[in-house]
Amino acid sequence: MSTLAQQYDFSGKVVLITGGSRGLGHAMALGFAAAGANLAIASRKIDSCEATVAEIRAIGRDGSAHAAHVGKWDDCNRLVEEVYARWGRVDVLINNAGLSPVVPSSLETTEELFDKVIGVNLKGPFRLTSLIGPRMVAGNGGTVINISSTSSIRPAPDTAPYSAAKAGLNILTVAFAQEYGPKVRVNCIMAGPFHTDISKSWSRTEGFTKAAREGFPLQRAGEPHEVVGAALYLASTASSYTTGAVLTIDGGSSYPKAAHTAAG
């Protein structure tokens, strides 16, 4: 049986993170680098990826930067070929890239925006996992971590396509766990309110801050570094009997204090 330190040692491992240049993805990239991994960082902006790679190298690990729009299958295909050409393997795939625009109404949601939201949040993870999962099975195995959202179970009208896409990602987690097991484990982190670029439009407003302070058990939104421990756990042998799981990290906001008061 390996020691705790050995379970969380990612030396020699390669981790591919989409949306890895900011927010939760950036925090996870630095966390895996600190644990010994080399990183492939993908996002639409190559400059941001290169900046994150520079931070990874400052930690003492190596990285590669890849410009890719995961909502486009051609970009997904190219990304996978680039990463395998550079590293020869992927041990951990983290489908983190996300897009969550707020719209006035469903009627005012354009087809272009709807397709873009579904593409980035659902089609991209499907395609990347379908490309990398079989390679993991043919090799030494691996892990896939999908980053979902609690909006997948608590949807709101102004983000309905995003919520639907993330609900689909929860489903893909279970389906892929069945398809690629036992050599590949597929799990999901269902994130609640975090202070990230994607949530600036709502998470730092005074109204949200007040609601979180009064209604959430932890009385605040999360910070990106607070997701790293869960990602390391799901990617490590410490979670060797965990697959098809959806882990909620939301500061308790799924069960606000007001609900408990009303029920009591």
C-alpha cells in the first residue's frame, strides 16, 4: 500500500487542462505542478496559456501552451495530436473550459450563442474524452475530471443553456466511467459559486455577497485554490475506488441556511 505522499506525487505525469489559463483551471494547473506534474494548458488565447506555462516553469515543472476552441471538433482533434506529439501521453484530462453568458430571456438567446454555450461546455468535453479515453485504455490508464456546476441541478432562466450543458456533463461523467473502466476513472466536480472571471458578472456584486453571507453555511463564495484539493484527490490513487462520481464543492450553498430554518 502506497503512502499518502506517494499517492499525491504526480512526478512524471502529464495533465491536460482546458481553460487552464485562468480561474479554476489556472489554480488546478499550479496545484498539479506543485505536486510534480507537467502541464498542457489549453484555451482560446495562446498568450494566456504561455503566461501560465511560465508560472509552471517557475515552480520547477514543464508545460506546453495550446490555443484551442474546444467547442470545435477540429480544434479538439488538433489539440490532442499536439499534446501527444509533445508529451507522448496524457495521464489526467481535466475538462474545465466553460462559458456562462447571462441573457435577458430565452427568446432573446440567439442560435449562435446557444450553440457556442453547448459547444464549449458539453461538446468539447465529449470530444476530448472520446479521443483521449481510448488512448488511456490502450496505455497505462488515467483519469478524467469534468468541471460541472451546481446550476446543473439548480437552473435559472438567464443561464438555461449553460445549466443544460452542465447537466449533460454530469451524465457524460457516468457514461464515460462505464465505457472506459476499469483502466480509466471518470469523475466530476460540481462547483458552486466561485470568484472567477466567468462569474464576475454576478459573484462580486453587493447583492450576491449579501445573499451568500446571510444564506450560505460558509457565508461566502469560493476562491479558485479551494478546488485544487478535490482535483488532486480525484486524479490520485487515493480515489482508486471512485468513478462516475459527482462531487459537490459549493460552500454548502446547495443547502442554504434559510432552507433549514424554513424546514425547522
